[in-house]
Amino acid sequence: RLRFQRRLLSWYRRHRRDLPWRRTRDPYRVLVSEIMLQQTQVDRVVPKYREFLDRYPTLEDLARAPTAEVKKTWYPLGYNVRPVHLQGIARETLARYDGRIPDDPGLLRSLKGIGRYTAGAILSFAYGKDAPLLDTNVRRVLGRVFIGPDGKRLKGDKPLWVLAEALIPKGKAYDFNQALMDFGATWCTARKPRCLLCPMRSFCLSYPLDGTR
């Protein structure tokens, strides 16, 4: 576990992506980025993230805007229920939590549009809490390194959620979770992972994968 933590964080210091939502700890801006990133590629999100926040710089601005206008601003990201959920979160936060996005996992997940992953992202990226997250990239990395080829036979995500939480170095969830996602997105990719240069290859249970480079 310690080897994985150290090597991942060392890799992240050298290879991390410069993304606009990594320059803020504001819960509202983190929320916007995470809702946008659901099932949407990073390069499509970056310009829309900036445009959306120029139009709605605060949670209050979003809550009070006409829904039709919000949906138009969201275009063409797709999955158009997302801006509706996002504005609903803003309005409910104003009504129930005095405009402060909750830092409690249960309260966060009670907001329509926020699942376990998004709650973990807000808790770790905005509030600095040691909360796990599990997206497609993180599933792939943890499954390959710690479970191996049999990982595809797992029934449900519970074992991976437990593993993701156990791996977080105390007080370092922000960098660790960002590193996991970057590593899966750019290095331990679904196709042609960079196994031959991978810092985890000495203990990865899936090394080497067919078709690696």
C-alpha cells in the first residue's frame, strides 16, 4: 500500500494535468466541474466550465437564473438533465443550507444529482476530507494493480470502494484522488496502457498487459 501511495504521488508531481478546476477549492466551482465531467471528456468541459462560471459566478446567480437560460448555456455538453440537477442543487442549498454546500456525505447525497462519486469529489477537493471516489479511471487502476485479471469478475463496486478508502494517505486525499484519476486517464488507459514505463509494474497484478507500450 505504501509503495503505491508514494509512487503514485511522485508520478503525479511530474505528470499532473493543469486543469482550471484544480486552481480553486470553492465548493460551488468544484460542484460545477464535477457535474460537467460526468460522462464527458475533459477537453470538452474546459471551455464550457469557464463560460458557465462567467455567466453564473456564484451559487446564488445560478439558483436565480431562468432554467431555460441555464440549459442553453450548458449546450452542447449533452445529458441535459445535468444542468437541471445542478440548478436544483443550487436552489436547495440556498433554501436549506443558507447557501453553503454541505460537507457531510449524507447531506450531499440527499441532493438530487449527487451520487457517491460526486459527494467524494466535493468532500476531498473542496473540503480537504479523506473521502474516497471511484470513477471509470480509478476502477481500472485499482482493479489492475490490486486485483489483477480476476477483477472483471467482481460483483459490484463495494470491494473497490473499500480499497479506494483504505489507500488514501491521511490528509492527502486531494492530491491522491486527483492522481488516481490522472493516472488512469493518461497512463493506465483502457487501450495501450504504458505498462513498460509504469511505476507500479513491480507489484501490479496485471503486469504486463497485452498490447502495452
